[in-house]
Amino acid sequence: MSRIGRAPVSIPDGVSVSLDGRRVTVRGPLGSLERELPGEITVDQADAQITVHRPDDQRHNRALHGLTRALLANMVTGVSGGFVKELEIVGVGYRASAASPQRVDLALGFSHPVSVAAPDGITFEVPNPTHIVVKGIDKQKVGQVAADIRQLRKPEPYKGKGIRYAGERVMRKAGKTAK
């Protein structure tokens, strides 16, 4: 049996979970998230815990068991504490500026500035010109927005210039050598 799927999800104070057929809604101090349960997976709520069950040991049900539990745990964590992804900008003249919490303008060595608008539920912070902080309650959406920003100018292996995740290690290559 799935070790992840078997573990119960604890519900902290201030967070409420409602089950309506196949739909799970999680409400907390930061907002609310909804998700449809996949396949034949069922969810039970007792006291301050959610447990996920699968009907049998067929391969697709085993795959969905741990996934569903992880998605529910991320929903509970998101509405109670939120998720954060930090990006670093490396390169001479590369910088970011916050036009608003919903938009960030980037100078990435192109002939034009690049403007990135945040989707619903996502906010940007720019504590200094070389750091961008992406915040939100939906883990998938926060990660996707951060990946989209990183994709604008991926770190290159020769000088290391570009946008990278905070703490990401970029493998460097040796350049050409002159004789």
C-alpha cells in the first residue's frame, strides 16, 4: 500500500474542508481551493484529519492514491500558509522592477523590456532588482509561473547569466581556449 496515500492529512485550526460528492473544497485564512477527486478514490473526514482510500489494488488506483493525498495536503498547506518560489537574476544589466503586485517588468538583455502579468491568485514581490518572489496558495500555479519566468532567459552554462531558482546550481562549461 502507498506510504504517502496511507498517511492522514491533518487539518490545522482555521482551515475547513467540505466534501460534496466528488468535489473537495478547502477554505482557510488565505483563500479557498477546490478539486475534483480523480478516478474511484474516496476521501473520509474524521476529527481534524482527512484520509484517502482506494477501492482495490489495480495499477491506476494505486497511482492515484498517493497523488490524491499529496494534492489534498498541498491544498491544506496552501490555504493556511501559502507557497513561495524565489528567482535570482544573474547578469550585467539584467534586473527586475515591480510595476504592481500583479506585474513585474524585466530587463533581460533583449532590445525591449519584458512584462509578466500574474494570473489570478499569484502575486509578485521584488525585494531588490535581482530577486523575484512568486507567492500564492496553489502550489502548481506558483511553480508554473516561476518556471515560465525562468524560461524567458534560462541560465546559460558559459557565464551563468540568466534567471535561476534561488539556490539552483548551474553547471559551468569551459569556453574555447586560445593557442
